[in-house]
Amino acid sequence: MSSYPQVMALFCLVILSAFFSAAEISLAAATKTRLQALSEDGDRRADLVLELQEHPGQFFSALQVMVNAIALLGGIVGDAAFSPFFMWCLEPIIPAVNLPHVGFVLSFLLATTLFVIFADLLPKRLAIARPEVVAMRVVRPMRIVIKVLRPIVFVLERLSDACIRSLGLPTKRQETITSEDILASVGAGAAAGVIAPQEEAVIQNVFELESRLVPSAMTPRENIVYFTTDETEASIRAKIATVPYNRFLVCDKDLDHVVGFVDSKHLLRLVLDEKPICFQEGGLVQPCQFIPDSLTLSEVLDVFQRTHADFAVILNEYALVVGIITINDVMSTVMGDLVTTTDELQIIQRDDDTWLVDGATPVDDIEHALGIDELPEDSAYETVAGFMMYMLRKIPKRTDKVVCGEYTFEVLDVDNNKIDQVLVTRTKGKAPAPEASETTP
């Protein structure tokens, strides 16, 4: 009896099994965002795939019924297709009593190999390469299979849902996308060369706006140039000539009593018109926007959007001025090195293992530059200078050191108790525990 019909039947079963394998992996791997984009382009098949992803129980129930049925039929047909051939080949060398068993084992191994390679591995690898395309091609046939097997699918779906709920797991696919997922995708794109390193840095900085506080981007109190209401015109002209700022705070006697701010272009107009500069003149001093120092940079952008302002004074919990911030400061944080000149860099890498760091550098920036997840208790301070003071538990002096992991932080320069520069050195070998040490010069 010819075994050609059994061989053709086995070939058809392999094709069917390959189809269901590709359908299984493509539906599971297809991303919701890409399918939604295809749906918006008018592809109805993307809507059908999204619908199946919303109710995967029916799909996988029908799929498993067909996969297991095909596997059973494949074993039966494979034995009928190949056993006679192996028995005929091995008849001269194997006793007749053992021949049926050997033929069965060899036919089983051959059929299993065909199913594993052509009905499982290849279709799944092809489907995972382009899951959305494959999913949209198989979705309509799979809907027909689901309708044909509806009674069986209904029972299996209810039983599987009951088991999943008993384990406290969701019965529907979760499509929540977190910032970590996006950053991981961006990192993969940068590694593949699709995204430039500068673009990757900008995207990372955008997400850090949610966690970075205002002090990390502000102009600190000691760098603020301001006028007092009773300041002489000669002093005002000297400050304008010395410091090319766009805005200057106007205060009543000291910085903690802010009256408002004045735009430098208005002052320049008065100078060009040879008119006296008087802050009591109506319309010259404008009201300021005040914000607490506990806001994140993202919240500052919201404030600027609501108030149509681009400049704010930052107060601490004691209503004292700690700094000022503009929308350009926030944008500079996002753009990073793309808009920062060499003279403005706060972190200068001298070689592979040493960095020269400005004391006012935000903690987030130094952690990112050194590849550190977080410095010890970094919520207790905002800058590298604050880190040194917190770890040393005193006002630092030159040559004072702090060892944190594989990095050593050494104070290089102190001006009026303010840390100007810190040298960071990476040590080779085992990372020691964080510790502080003092050196008397």
C-alpha cells in the first residue's frame, strides 16, 4: 500500500500547525501602540487584532484545541507514513520481531523533528520578527476557528478565567506603559544606532523633569543681582553694565523682601532717552511669580503655562529667597550639553577615572555622569557641596575626602566656607563602604 496519502496528510498537518504557532506568537508579541497607529491609518484588521487582545481567552482556547488535535493526528499519521519505509529499509539487518518497534521509534522521531522545526521554531521566529503584520494576516482565519469551536471555547475560557482569578491575576492583557519602558526602548534604539546619543540624553532629561526639583536648575541666591528701591542711579547703571541679565529683582532693603522685577530693556530705554531711573515710577517694576523650592521642574513648567510667565522667584519654607528660575533654565536642563558651552560645564572629565566638579552641581547630574544609581540619602541635599557637608558632618576644608563606593570625592577649593570645586576619582578594585575623612592642611 502506498504511503503517499499519509505523507501528504502529514505535510498538511505541519502547515496547519505552523499557522497556529505563528498566530499564537504574533498576537502575544504585537504591540498595542503600533496596532492603534495602523488602525488610525484605516486598516480594519488592526482593530480585529486589538479586539482579540482584549479577550485573549477565546483565542488561546481555540488555539490550544487545534494545536493539541493536530499534534495527536501528526503522531498517528507520521507512524503510518514512515513506519513502512523504515521497516523496508531495515528488514535485512534487524530481526523481524523487533522491526515494527524500531520502525515506530524512527517514524516518531522523524515526525517530531518535522513538527518542531517547520511547525514550531521557524513560524515563531518569523512571526516574532514582524508580529503586527503576521497577526493581521491570521486574525480573520482565527476568528472563523473561534466561531466553529465556540461551545468548546466557551467552556475552556470560563474554566481558565476561574483558575486565573483564583490566583489573583488579571484576566485581560495589561498594556500599561511606564517611563522605564520608554527609556528602555530609547536605550535599545541608541544601541542600534537609530537614535543619536544626544537625542537619547534629551529624552532622558525630559523624563527626569518629573523627579528633579527646582533648586537643581535655578540661579542660586548668592548669584542673584538685584536692585533696592532706594538704590542710586549710578549703582544701577554700574550693575547693568557689569551683568548682562534680562531681568533684575527689585527689593525693599534686602533680597528677602522682593517688590517685583524690572526688565533690562525698559532700563535701557530710560538710559537712551536720558531719563532718570526711578523704581517708584508706575509700570517700571512688574510683579513676580513666587514658587516653593519643593516643586519639580515639570510642575514649574505647568506654573509657567498657567500664568503665562517665564520667570519666578523661589522661596523656601521660611519664605526666604533661595534662587530664581526662568523657562530657559528648564530648557537648558532638557537640552543639556547641546546648549552648554565649555565655560558653563559643571562636570569636566579629565580622563577615564577623574572628574572636576563644581560644588553647585545638582546631585542628579553627578549621579548621571558617574553612572551611580543614587548617592547615600540623596534626598537630604541638592548639590555636590551639600553631599560633602552631609557626609563630613561639618563645614568642609580643602583636602577633606569622602569615599562612596568606588569613587573618592576630594574638596579642592573652598571660598568663604563655600565649596567651589570637588575632584572625583574612581578607584579600581573592590568598592568600599561610604565613609568620610578629614585632612588638616
